[in-house]
Amino acid sequence: MPNIRIALAIIAATSFAGTGLAYAANHNEPIQPIKAFKAKNPALVELGKKLYFDPRLSKSGFISCNSCHNLSMGGTDNIKTSIGHNWHQGPINAPTVLNSSMNVAQFWDGRAADLQAQAGGPIDNPGEMGFTHELAVSVLQSIPEYVAEFKSNFGSDKVTIDEVTKAIAAFEETLVTPNSRFDKWLMGDNNALTKNEIAGYKLFKDSGCVACHNGPAVGGNSYQKMGVVEPYKTDNPAEGRSAVTGNDADRFNFKVPTLRNVQLTYPYFHDGGAATLKDAVNTMARVQLGKKFTDDENAQIVAFLKTLTGDQPSFKLPILPPSTDSTPRPQPFN
């Protein structure tokens, strides 16, 4: 079974050869390096950055995109499930926004086709930002500096939610993390990894982990059942893809998470059920592969996983334009 998984992973890896990341594919590696992102429209990215950090897109005036996808914390919030409006505890762990443009779809169940579709979801979710799209737009429309930026980017004085989500997505597309030590090793720097880390990567491949965790993002490009060999036990109510497709065969199928920057994105799994990388590796070995790693093997794989941390997004924090007398005021507790 592991050999079949490895073969599938290598086949999957070749599909990325057309992206300009051919080095690893040509060397039969199932993982490819991440390339730095160059924005085509810096002004749109700058607008999206402001919106990403602006808590006025929430009913309380307290929660922004960065609240759950904190760019100082690996693009997530490092808690089991996120806290939303009125201190509502969400049902699922916040996936990292870093390298999320490489995902096959967005959210654990893939209900959003792309970053733009995802960006609108939390705004009008009562348990997340607690607002409506109409009210969020009215906030932005009441702020002359925002209206000017939207007109500059989209050609109209009238702000729309489609433009809001397009701008946020443009910023999120820039949040890639190249230059990890593992990428440097893939590109020919034989001194980038230690022998122990290389041994961990070999074990990662030979055990079949690369069947799901492959490609530039080391995951994110497929849906897989959580609990292939034995059921994954959790109290979390998330059903996975079946909630989207209505097909019971998709129950507990989730989008495979990226392992890029995984050292930073704890706790792990859709329910945040694994507090540490050691716990996550042992659980995945048991329920997905039917294996039990020794402590030394676990430590080697964890050592490899830590080499996937790349350059974190670096930019000047935006200065948000001030509200006006007509801007709708926050409603933190209703």
C-alpha cells in the first residue's frame, strides 16, 4: 500500500512541471519549491491589505481577517477553534492563509472555490464577524479615502462586496513563503538540511505521507478521508465534504492541509485535536497509514517538517483611513 501511495504522489507531482518549478519534478521529488510572488496590481494589493486588517468589516468593530489568520502567527490563531462575534467559539480550526492560493479550494470542506469566494464568508457569518455584506459595504462607502481607493482600482464611486472580496483575495495571493531550508535543498543546496532532516524526509516519503502531502504547498491539492485505517475519534461536529456535496461517501473527507510552515500553525487537524507536531505525526501514522513510529522516527519526521518554514510575509502595516460621522458604529454585544 505505501508503494502505491508513493507512485500516486510522484504522478501528482509531475502535474506541477508547467509552473516553472521543474527542478524537483525532474528529480522525482513529490514536493516542489515555492516561488516568490510578484503582484500584477500593487494598488489593489494595498487596498486588500487594508481591508484584511480592518476590524470595521465586523459587527463588533473588533474582528478582522487577521484575527483568525494572524500573519504574526503563521497565518492562523494557534487555538483549537476560532473565537468569533460575541465570543462565539467556532466549530473548526482556522487553516493558515499562508500559501492558500495553492489550495484546490478554500475551507476544510472546500465550499469556496477560490480566495475571493472565501473572503466573503466570514463577514456575514453570525458566529465569525457577525455582519452582513450590505452593512460592511456601507461602512466602507462612508469613508472617503476608501471610496477613492475603490474608484482608482475599479472605476466607480460605488463600493460592492465583489470588489471588497476581490481586493482581499489579491492581498492574500501575495502571502507565499518561499526560501525554506527544504526548498533550498530541493534546488541543489546539499548543506541546507542535516542528515537527520534528510532521514526524516526519506521516512516521510517511504511511509506514504507524500500520497496526500505533495506539490509546492505539501498538501492542499486534494480531499482525503480522515481515518483511512481506523476511525479518527473526535467530538467535533464537522462532517467534511459531505456537508457540501450531500453525498454520504464524502463524510469525513477534508481538504488536505498544507504542511508549509507547519511548525507555526499548531494545533493541528480540522478539530485542533493535536497540540504538537509529535502528536500529529503519531495520529496520522496510526489512522491514515496503520503504522506506529518509534520515538526516533517521529523525531526525524518532525525535524523534516520544521524545514518547511519559509520566509514569512514582510510588509509595512497599513494605516487605516478614519471613520466619519456617518460611518455605522460598532455593535459589540448584539
